[in-house]
Amino acid sequence: MIDVAVLISGGGTNLQALIDACTDETFPARIALVISNNPGVKGLERAKKAGIPTKVINHRDFSSREAFDDKLHEALVESGSGLICLAGFMRILDARFVNRWKNKILNIHPSLLPSFKGLHTQERALEAGVRFTGCTVHFVNPELDDGPIIIQAAVAINPDDDADTLAAKVLTQEHIIYPQALKLVAEGRTMVEGSRVIIRDADYVSQMVINPKPE
Ligand code: GAR
């Protein structure tokens, strides 16, 4: 059983998916702390409702990114967390922070990385005319939305999709793959080799692969 901290900035539906997964006592992780850089967000309520300790570390209270990241680091160490899940955490973490937690930070991003890093992913996918998009859980490296990929799920784009319908379909898949990815990492099944994640026990993983179902 590993203690995990979840970092959020907003609504926290991915946090909720992780909270729900952790209610299964066979799940190999437990959420020890939820940190938000924004006060008053719904994700904090979700954590409190689940009895999980919360902290607001407001980046606006710090004079530099480094000072904010140091405060985060301190809170994370204090919580005893061995892993960090970024769940809609909309702050860039500096390289020093990321290197302190090398291969211990997971992030979820609403595109099939390395396509469409950054913001407005669904608008850009529609604009580019791609037929599939999706979501990715990856280990975080110092580049934005970059790092070894743990799991992806693909979503078919229909001609009548707009950014909102697409975001909703992708979000549904996010809630499936984030707990799966955390489970793999917490069970020690992932190994980072260069820029790739090797997963021990391929049969186990193939049961998790999500196939797009064109509608
Ligand atoms: C999710 O779609 C997540 O993938 C995205 O923010 C949303 C947060 O929703 N994250 C990023 O874009 C990070 N680059 P949530 O607060 O309901 O989990």
C-alpha cells in the first residue's frame, strides 16, 4: 500500500475517480493528501467528503515558482506520500521539483500525447481534423505535458462532435485509465526505460487496454 498525494486546481472529477478506486480495499494506493493551488474549488469538497486531509497552497502567495514548488515539496514530504498524481493541476512544476520526484509524478492529459500538449486540446483536435483523440496518463518530466506514457485511451471523433461533446467523452475515459495507471505504478509493475514505460505482465495489461468504439 502506497500513500499518494493528489494535486488539483479545480473540479476534481479525476480526483473523484481516484477516491472511488481507493475505496476498494484491494487497491494498492491510498490518498494521504489533496493539495489545491486554488482555494474554494469543488475538488477540495470532494476530498473533505471522503475524509481526506486537504491543503491549499495558493501560488499567488509566493514570489517565485521555485518558492511555491518548495512549499509543495515540504507538504508532500510531510504527508509521507510516495507518489504524486496531478489531476487537473494547471501549474507548471519547475525542473528541480520534478527531478526530486523523478518517475514518481503521474499526470493525466486530455489528448493522445505527444499530440496536442497544452491547453484547448479538443478545439485543436477538431481543427486538425484528426479522427481519434483521447487521453494519456504519463510520468512527468520537466517539459510541459511530456514524459513516459503509462496508459492511453482513444476516443473516436464523430462529424457532429464539438469541443464540449468531445471533452465529455474524453473525460469518461480519463476516469477509467487514471485509476488503472495508478494501480500499475503502485503495484510496481512499471519500469521507465529511456522515454518509454515497460510494463511487467503484458497479459494483465492487455485486459486494461481500452479499444475505441466508433459510434
Ligand atoms: C482533465 O480533463 C485533465 O485531463 C485536464 O484538466 C481536466 C481536469 O478535470 N488536465 C490538463 O489539461 C493538464 N494538462 P478534473 O478537475 O475534473 O479532473
